[in-house]
Amino acid sequence: MKFLQHFRARLFYGLFLVSGLCWIWFSAVPAITASTKQISAPQTGFLAPDFVLKTIDGQSIRLSSYRGKVTLINIWASWCPPCRAEMPAIEHVFQAYQEKGLVVFAINSTVQDTLANARTFVTENNLSFPILLDDTGLVTRLYRVQSLPTTIFVGSDGIIRDVIVGGPMAEALLFSRIDKLLQEAP
């Protein structure tokens, strides 16, 4: 009797194992043959997902048209204390490196903010880089933003080098990351 119980248990576990292996085999997603450098994903080592947004002045900007330049993307809102705290440092870094080719896109999460508050914040802080408006949440979804601010450092090849969630970032951190990216640029 005990032998029969052990046999049934082993048979059950064996069938369970075989069915699990079959499930894995038939439901596996085929490997992508393209290089990971060509796949858009909001993470380090992948191509920065492209987007088109309007600036606070109404101009359209496409991220991919700035390929060849080191780009800092900062996603923020006027009500966010860490965003408010780090924006002067971003402006200072932009002023220091814009002649060397640094591009800064400060993307206001307008879907969580208001245009009026964003304009007031930009004026109060004398921001000179382009302010883009994410009024539909496109970039927030595309870059899987979980917290504000979120900052993405993009190399001149369009590959994301670093993603920093939260803040405020120290000015020294910004300088060191941008300096390194500019040195890598052709």
C-alpha cells in the first residue's frame, strides 16, 4: 500500500514537472535578433525612447533630432519640492556646458501640474533651457516615471547612460556625469 502511495506521488510530481517544462517551452518569447542598442527602453544601456513634445513657447521638439549631442532630460512638476530644489543646479550646469553641446530638456509633467504654475516657476528661476510640456502623460508613461523628479542622462549616441529617480541632485553629481558624457562624445 505504501509503495502505491509513493508511486502515485512520484507520478504526480513527474507529470507536474513535464507539464511545467512543456508550458515554458511553448510559451517562450522568441529572442530578439536586433542589438540591444537599437531597442528603445527607459533604462541604462538602451536607446532613449523618442518623443515629440511642445515647448512652453509652442514649438515642437523631437528628442531623436538631438542625436549627436549629450542630453539631460529632467521630468519635474512645480509643486515638487525636490524638483524645485535641483532646478537651479541644472540651470548652472546648462550655463557651464551649453557651448560644449549639452542639451537640457526640462519636461514639466503638466498632466500632474498646471501650465500657469509651470510658467511661474520657469520665470522665477530664470530657466534658459527648453521647457517641454507633457500634458498627456506621454513621456511619463514612455519613461515609466514613478517619482518626480526623474533625470535621464543620454549620451551623444542616444543611449541612456544613467537614470536618477528622486532628488534633489547635488550640483557636483550633475557636473561629474555631464563632464564624463561630454568626454565620451565624438
